[in-house]
Amino acid sequence: MAENLIEARKITKVYPDGTQALFEVDFAVQAGEVHGLLGENGAGKSTLTKILSGLLSPTSGTILWKGKKVRFGSPREALKAGIGMVHQHFALVGPYTGLENIALGAEGVRILGPVRTRWIGKKVENIMDRSGLRVPLDVPVEDLPVGVQQRLEILKVLVREVELLILDEPTAVLTPQEVDELFSVLRSLASLGKSVVLITHKLREVLEVTDRVTVLRHGKLVTVRPTRETSLEELASSMVGREMPRMRGRTNRSGGKEVLRVENLVVPGVGGKPAVRGVSFSVHEGEILGVAGVQGNGQTELVEAMVGLRPWTGKVELNGKSLAGLGPAQVAALGLAHIPEDRQGMGLILPFSVAENAVLGKLRPFTDRVGGLRWRKIFRSTADLIQRFSVQTSGPRAQARSLSGGNQQRLVVGRELSKAPELLIANQPTRGLDIAATHYIRETLLKLRDEGLALLLISADLDEIFELSDRVAVMYNGTFTGISPVEKLDRERVGLLMGGLTFEEARG
Ligand SMILES: Nc1ncnc2c1ncn2[C@@H]1O[C@H](COP(=O)(O)OP(=O)(O)OP(=O)(O)O)[C@@H](O)[C@H]1O
Ligand SMILES: [Mg+2]
């Protein structure tokens, strides 16, 4: 029997609002293993790992670290013992550079002298070389795309030389190539005797990189298995307790009238250098245009410009009306809905209730003639949204903050889809969703397309691009390297285009 580095026994967690997230869960990680932690949205994965890393205390149960009973009062105590966690949602300090954020993580809030910073800089360079996880260190992190921020979070913990690294859905924002790189980092950590807990909804990743898996369902332990003795189907059904439905085959469509027209769009990025450098395309009624690409190639800026959050030049027209100079509310009023890539920063107001969040940006039907809010109607509509999109919550009055990551995403997606928009811009719409919810959202997007919705889909997930798009554009270094009907493309070619090759070069 290999030795347990950490062992959690009969962990129960009841949140202050009465939600019971964990019921007497046993969980153990051996030294030198990569351990997958699986379960549907709301199963209790984040709660369990937050307890292991000192962020939450369990309601009852014990934790053994290297065979000794411990109680971590804070993440700092856990980190000191050798446990580091990268959270599902980022905790970076926006105006600080990447290096400053790493230094802060490593040193607490003490102000750093230049010598210390240089020393840490060297160390980070070294870890970037070894791990292949590269990030610019001298840019304020709020200017970095989410995918890059994610890499920075991982580096921040790796620098601490932890013995147990916990990653809560680290791959949700990474490209296939970045995922491969991360996994080779994880394997090499394991071969050095360190341990990793990996939370992910992507079962193929679990099969690829983990040694063992633990599955939770509704806060209870379902099974612990050596990975090689299990299979994709078995894991999927133990997560949901039933067989998974299959995605129905899709038919390609060529769209109807033009809904969105973009010509020579230029969007300034960090330091005035354009992040989008002259992009032209259109999206038609009943059509999904997928934009594939490695995060950080201008997708964020492209979307934020179109929805009125950034200045831009060029031409953007929605149903023939120019969007020049319009802010987010005016753009929304013209029928543009937006699922943002960052659900916590832009999609939701975390301290507000589920009900308030459910009607954000679409208050008109919920106000009476004198501008008062019609709460009965809001609650009814929220209850309907909760039910249709299976949002797990204690109710419309719960704080958005109390929802699990995947359930926050369901709430945002549900709200935007129920606006009955003319054009939907969906940036990573299924990020962090479990298999069943991903399936449901994709089916819903296809159904809305069939009913005439024009959809601009931005996704780093090639499966998603291929399952949904009628046409595919590949974005690289601020431009589209080409737009093509999906049936003329395969994954390999799109992969090459994402790496910067032109259509001509990728054909050969
Ligand atoms: N701060 C909180 N207050 C009340 N309930 C909470 C809080 N945080 C989480 N919960 C609830 O605890 C349960 C487990 O949530 P948790 O975040 O652990 O799920 P998860 O497995 O990480 O899901 P996901 O895949 O969506 O991230 C959910 O029902 C959630 O609504
Ligand atoms: Mg979670």
C-alpha cells in the first residue's frame, strides 16, 4: 500500500445558509500520484478541496497530513505545510504585474525590495522554462486574457514548491496544446514524488493524466478507482447515476439575412498596440460562426469592442444599424446578448441575489409604470430559469456567490438566452459546465439557431467549435487567418491555423 500524503475522513460541510455540501466524505491522495476529482456541478468538489487547503473548515471530520491530524486555520497555514491550491476563479490583483502577483503570493503582503523581486523573477523564469507555462511577467494582470491569468495562477503556486498541488478546473481556459504542456508538468511533479489533485469535467483528460479518480455525487462519495481500471462511460455514469444522453447529429446551415456586419475592426490593446488588427466578417440569421483560437489572440478585445465595453474603429452594424459610440446598455437594447468569458467579473454581481442577477440587463418587463420593480414577476421568472437550466441553488433569494462555479455559469447562460436576442455573442459558453449541462446548452444553442438566432461563438474548445459551428474563423495575432465552412475543415488543420499558419500553408 502506498502511503497517503493527505487523508480526509468523514468530512461533512454545512454552509451557514444551511446548504449541506458534503456528507461524511472520505478522500485520500497518495504521495506521487495525480488524483482526479470528478462530479457534476454542485457535487462538492470545490468545497472539499477548499477544506483541504485551509480556506474552509469542515463542519465535522478529520484531516491527516502525512499521518498526523491537522487543522489548517487559513490557506497560509496549509501552504506552509506544503499544500497549494489554484482556485476555479482567479484571485489575482488586477493592477499588479504578473511578477508582482507571484511575489505577493510567495511573500504575503510584505512590500518587496527590488533584490527580492529579481530573485523571485529568476526563480519564475526557471519554472517557466521547466514547465513550458509561459506568461508575460511585466504586464498588469487585468490586461491579460483569462487563459493567461490561469497560467499565472498555476505558476504562483508552483513557485512555492508545494508537495500537494490542487487544481480546480485548470484546463477550462487552456488550449489543447497548453493542456498537454500542463499535463506533462503534472506528470513530472508526480515523478518527483509530489501529488496533484485535478478537478475537471473533461473525462478524456482524466483518463490521460490521472492515476486514480474519486467521484462525488450530491456531496457523497460514489467511488475511488485506479484510472486504468475504469472507462469514459463508467466515469460518466457514476457521476450522474445514469447513462448519458448522446448529442444528436447536427445539420449544417447556410444562414439567412445578414444580422451582423463587421468591417476592418481595429481594437487597441495593452499599451496602444492594436489587439484586433482589422477583422472583417458577417453573421447571418440562423447561423453559428465559430471563432477558434488560442486565448490571448484578440478574442477578448474583439468581443468587448462589439458589446460596447471598449473603444474601436472600423464598422460594426447590427441589422444595418451602426454600433459606433454605443455603450453596453444601448447595444443590448438593439438586441445583442452576451455571455462573457468571465462570469464572475462581468456576468454576475456576486453579492446580489440569484433573482436580481437573473434579470440583469433586461429589467423592462419587470418594472411597473412608475419604475418600481415587480418582484412577484421577477421571482416567477427566476424560478422558471432555475428550473429550465437546472440551476442548483437554495432559491431566488440566495446570493449568487453561494452557487458553485458551474451553476453560476448556468445562471448567466440562462439569462442571456432568455432575452430572445437577435444576435448572441457567446464567449466560452460551456466553460466549467458538467457533461449534462454542456450537452443541454449546446443543444439549446443549436435549437435557437434553427429558429433563426445569429450566433457568434468564441471557444478555445475545438470539440465545441466543431459540434456547433456552420462556419469557422480562426483568430491569430489579432486577425482572422481565414473563414471556412466547417465541413471543409478538420481538427488538425484548425490546430495549424491556430498556431499561425495561413489557409494555404495549412492545406499542404
Ligand atoms: N458559500 C456558499 N454558501 C452556500 N452554499 C454554497 C456555498 N458554496 C457552495 N455552496 C453549495 O455547496 C454545494 C457544492 O458546491 P461546490 O462549489 O463544492 O460544487 P462543485 O462540485 O465545485 O461544482 P462546480 O463543478 O459547479 O464547480 C452546491 O450546492 C453549492 O450551491
Ligand atoms: Mg467547483
